[in-house]
Amino acid sequence: KSLGIALVGLGSYSNGQLGPGLLKTKHCHLAGIVTGSPEKVPQWKEKYNIPDKNCYSYEDFDTIEDNKDIDIVYVVLPNAMHADFCIRAAKAGKHVICEKPMAVSVAECDAIINACADANVALGVGYRMQSEPSTDRFKEMIATRKYGKPHVVTADAGYVSRGNPDQWRLDKSLAGGGALLNMGVYAIQGIIYAAQELPISVTAQEFSTDPSYYNDTDETITAQFKFASGTVGSIITSHNAKGDRIFASCENGWIELDKAHSYGVIRGKTSDGTVIDSGPQSQQALQMDDFALHILKGAVNKAPGSMGKRDMIICEAIYESIAQGGKEIMLTLS
Ligand code: NAD
């Protein structure tokens, strides 16, 4: 059986990555669309062979409950809209994939998790790197202590989001935050799988080179983490600088992904010259197939709602540290 997915929000990520990815999946397929832009419907219907009855607006979305073609609703809207649509999808009895960041607060993450639990539906977060083979290899090298215990782990995630000052990503009411919620979650994920443990505290600082452009959301944030084993971590995330790297400095060498979360090829190298490169992949196809197999065969949910909530707890602690002038904030994570 192949599960039917409905994409909610037909913006650049759905259009450029998820739709094409769903042409490569084996265990799920694009069965429906939900959009606030009726002019987009004809091209999607034609490209993906979607019948009229599987095309919804935001207003009639809840009637998706009666549609047997749709098993999974995938919410790909601005961050502040995730919770509303994920909760409505769960109430309609559909399994849910929620894009990253899972929501704009821990309270919203809890509301999504509870709605999915009440409806007895599965919940996944769009963390595509959790299904990506080079990333798995990086994690395995750390787990098997190929180069010994990681002592220092660092991750950078960012890009330059200039050009359109009115984009929703710079608007706190729609994005919930700036670089941290957009790209910082990748860096947080990166140091956690580089350390292979959860941080016990964080300190953080915010910087801006252009406060007039980045006037509503964070431009650049750095944060430092302590882990119980003694490992130390740091991240830098920015909406005004490129960053795409995860580095683990271990007892007897180092491991680096120098393309760590961009689309396409994820690659890296190690201190003894080993190359990490699993070739071009549709990370999105792998991610959606993994989620479908979780539903169909009980395979592990590689990016569950609890992981999205965990990262939001860390983001809130980072903002709290910044608000308190860089104070160390203790974390209790599971
Ligand atoms: P986008 O701006 O290209 O698309 C957003 C979509 O939401 C558009 O179709 C737009 O019409 C719709 N929308 C509905 N109400 C809106 C409103 N009030 N303001 C603005 N747009 C509104 O954004 P995107 O890049 O597709 O991002 C969507 C989500 O996907 C975000 O949560 C983002 O973090 C996530 N994303 C994840 C990845 C990833 O690698 N996992 C990559 C890109 C985006």
C-alpha cells in the first residue's frame, strides 16, 4: 500500500522539494493539495494527477476528514500557522507531518502532540537529515567511537535572506523568530547527533550587522552548550551569513560534514582522509518514505513530535539566555 499525502501550503518548499520528492517515494504519493491560492491548483492537478475532489482551500480543509485518499497531511506553511493546521489535521483523523520548526513555542508543540495522541494518529517533523545516509554515517562514526569520544562539537546553519524585507521569515508574528527558528534548529540537531547526548545547559548571544533590515527577528545568534559527559558544543546561525557545517573534534581525530543540511549531496571528511558522501538523494523522499513505513510497518519514527518539542525547548532557552544577558540556562531534556 502507498499512503496518500496532502500538502498544505504550496510555497517554495512544496513546489521545489516535496512535490518532486513525492514522485520518487515508494510508500507514499501526492494525493491532495490544500492552498489559499486557487490560481496554483490547475498546474498542481496536472503535474501530479490530482483529482478535483482532493483539492482544498484553507476554509474547507476540515472536510478532508471524509477523504479516504488522504492518509497524511503535511503542513508546509509559515511557522506560526503550523499548530492550527496540524491540530485540525489530527482532528480530521489524518496522520501529520509538520515542517520545521515544529511551532513557535513549546506550548504549541504540546498542543500538536496532544491533538495527535488524542486522535491516535502519528506525528512527524520535517527533519529530512534524520533520514539522510551521509548523516547516518557521521552519527555511526561518533556512536562507534571511530575517532574516540567527541570533545568539542560545532555546527553552523545559515543563509543570506536579503532582497525582500516583507518576507514572512522576517516577520515575528508569522515566523515566531528569525535565524534561530529557521536554520538554528539544524545546528541544534547537528550538535546533538555529533555529541550523541542531550545538552544540560546553554548560554547564548545575539548580534546584528544590519538592525534596520533585521528589525523584527534575530539575524545572528551564537550559543554554547554543556553536555553531562564533559563534551562542549557551540552553534552559530544567521539570516545574514551562509553556514552549512557540523564538526566533531574527538579524542583521536575529527569528523566533519561540510555540506551538512543543504539539499542534494551531503558530504564530509575525517582526519584520516575518509570521505563521507552518499551521493545525490532526495532527502525529502527518504524522509516521507520513512514516515510512511512508520505508519505502515511500525518502523521507528525518526523525527517524532517529541524531537520537535525538544528543539523548541532549546530555542526558548536560547532566547531566555539572550534576554538575560547571556546567563547560563539549565536544560532538562528527554
Ligand atoms: P514560502 O513562503 O515559499 O511558502 C509559504 C506558503 O504558505 C505559500 O504558499 C503561501 O501562500 C502560504 N501562506 C499562507 N498564509 C500565509 C501568510 N499569512 N503569509 C505568508 N505565506 C502564507 O515558504 P516555504 O519555504 O515553503 O516554507 C514553509 C515551511 O516549510 C516553513 O515552516 C519552513 O520552515 C519550512 N521549510 C522547511 C525546509 C526543510 O528543509 N525542511 C525547507 C524550506 C522550508
